[in-house]
Amino acid sequence: MRGLVLFVLLALMGVGVGLMLIRPQPLSESDIAGITGDAKRGQAIFTAAGCASCHYRPGATDDEKLVLAGGQRFASDFGTFIAPNISPDPVHGIGNWTLAEFGSAVMRGVSPDGSHYYPAFPYTAYALMEVQDMADIHAYILTLPASDTPSAAHEITFPFNNRLAAGAWKFLFFDPQFATPESDDPQVTRGRYLSEALAHCGECHTPRGALGNLDMTRWLAGAPNPTGSGNIPPLTPGQLEWSAEDIAFYLETGFTPSYDSAGGHMAAVVENFSKLPPEDRAAVAAYLKALPGG
Ligand code: HEC
Ligand code: HEC
């Protein structure tokens, strides 16, 4: 009997230690102290980060893409995730969220009620963002139209439907660090920020391990296409044999040097980058050219 009690106590302690290891770690008030978002500045950061590409409603065109009603489906090995409404609607969107709540979602993967988000929401990249840039995105989103479309529940199966599974995943793999070392060249450093913290190129172009974690030892080395057809091409020098000008031109127009046009999920990335200043496209190109490999 005493053995059983001891066993139950130890098991509870195990669960307790486990829960402590995976406890949500939101942004703190001191992280955002003195920060005020600038909506005008936020537009370009929001565009580079590709927030609308996932959060506009399926089938939206042109300006409708700025209505962040949610509803797009993202299939994975763990089930289908459905992007939520992040428009400024106070009930169905984020209109009533504080800056700390918004920042905790985007940069820590923690919801206002303290549960974990799944990494289908690429906060693993956004964690590298400057807090000011996050605040500017927040201010910009608040200027966009509200939508009262309710967010849909994800279609994921046991045990992944429990958000503690996302917490365990974060404990194992969420380690916000740039994948490449800081460069002496400010253009490459800017390209690294755009590519790794905002545009999350690695989410598609880096291969994954068994639990959906990015294989950081093969950064941007190309990956099987999650849609099941073909491969997402490698971007490392020696694999991608394009000049910096070719890369910048592709990000602006979608045309490859052989005049194929960007398809699949890359089309959305090009749509976003075509709206950014030429210096940003040149910076991403310089970053890719400076990657190790070749
Ligand atoms: C690759 C697709 C994708 C991109 C890009 C993306 N999101 Fe999301 N986002 C999601 C998914 C999927 C969820 C749901 C995650 C969950 O429920 O665990 C989500 C959840 C959220 C939430 C929480 C909403 C809620 O109701 O709890 C916020 C806020 C959010 N995203 C903001 C952003 C912002 C801001 C950006 C750009 C900086 C962005 N997202 C980019 C897919 C994306
Ligand atoms: C949402 C997934 C996704 C993201 C994010 C993404 N890409 Fe891509 N990328 C693709 C796919 C898919 C293709 C293949 C396009 C095609 O088949 O036309 C591609 C193709 C490319 C190509 C053409 C390579 C070739 O050999 O044809 C380049 C260059 C490229 N991406 C650069 C980038 C950069 C730089 C970023 C980040 C700024 C990025 N991609 C972000 C999915 C993505």
C-alpha cells in the first residue's frame, strides 16, 4: 500500500516536472515596456512576414487579402490546421488583445489563455523578430478591416489535439536562434533578418525531422514538398546556381532565369516581395549568396 502511494506521488511529481518544463513562456511586460507600434512602418514588415498569405480567407483576391478572416487549411502529418481569424474584430479576431498578448502569440507561441500554439504558425521564426517590428505589425493589423467569421477548430487527432503536445514539441525544438552566423556585411545581415526572422524561408526550404522539426544542419538545403508532389528546391550556393541579380529579379517578378514562373507556395512569397523596396530583395539575394555550401 505504502509502495502504491509512493508510486502515485512520484508519478504526480513526474507530471509536475513535465508540466513545469513545458510551461508557456509569454513575453513579459518589461519586454514591451515603452514600445508603441507604428502602423505605417508595420505594413512592410507584415508583408515581408507573409501574415496575410496564411490568414486571408480561402479564395480571396487583391484587397480582400487584407481581410484576415482565416479559414485556409494546412495539411500536415499530424492532421489539418486551419488558420484563425486575426482581423481586428473584437470578438472573433484580435481586436481586444493587448500588445503583450499579441506579442506572446507571435514571438512565443503562447495564447492569451496561456496555452501553446502549434508550430504550423511559424512563431519559431518570428521569435527572432525585433519587439518593435512585432508592435508595428500589431498597429498595422488594427488598421485593416474587421471580419466576424469565427475561427474554425483544427482537425487533428489524439494525442496531438492536446495543446500540451505543442508544449512538449516546443520544449524539444523551440530554440530561437539564427541559423547562420552574423555577417560583417550589413546587407547580408539585413537579408538574414528578412529571410530567417520574417519571411521564414526555412519553413519550406529546410528538410524536417520525424517530429516536424527543421533539420538545422541542412539549412535551406531543399525539402520534399508537403503537398506530396516533388521537392522544394535548395537555395544554397552550388545547388542554386543563380546570380544575386537573378534571385532579386525572381523575388520581384516570379521569373526564373529560364523564364519559368514561380508556382505553388512560392507565388505568395513573390507576391509579398514584389511589394517591398528593391533593397530588401537585394538583401535576401546577398544573404543566399553568402550561405555556406558550394
Ligand atoms: C504558414 C502560415 C501562417 C503564417 C505565415 C502566419 N500564421 Fe498566424 N497562425 C497560423 C496558424 C495555423 C495558427 C493557429 C495556431 C494554433 O492554433 O495553434 C495561427 C495563429 C495565429 C494567431 C493566434 C490567433 C488566435 O485566435 O489564437 C495570431 C495572433 C497570428 N497567427 C498572427 C500572425 C501574424 C501577425 C503573422 C505574421 C507575422 C502570422 N500569424 C503568420 C498560420 C500562419
Ligand atoms: C510557403 C513555402 C515557401 C516559403 C516560405 C519560401 N519558399 Fe521559395 N519556394 C517554394 C516552392 C514550393 C518553390 C518551387 C516553386 C515552383 O515550383 O515554381 C520555391 C522556389 C524558390 C526559388 C526558385 C529556386 C529554383 O531553383 O527554381 C527561390 C530562389 C526561392 N524559392 C527563394 C525563397 C526565399 C529567398 C524565401 C524566403 C524569403 C522563400 N523562397 C520562401 C516554397 C517556399
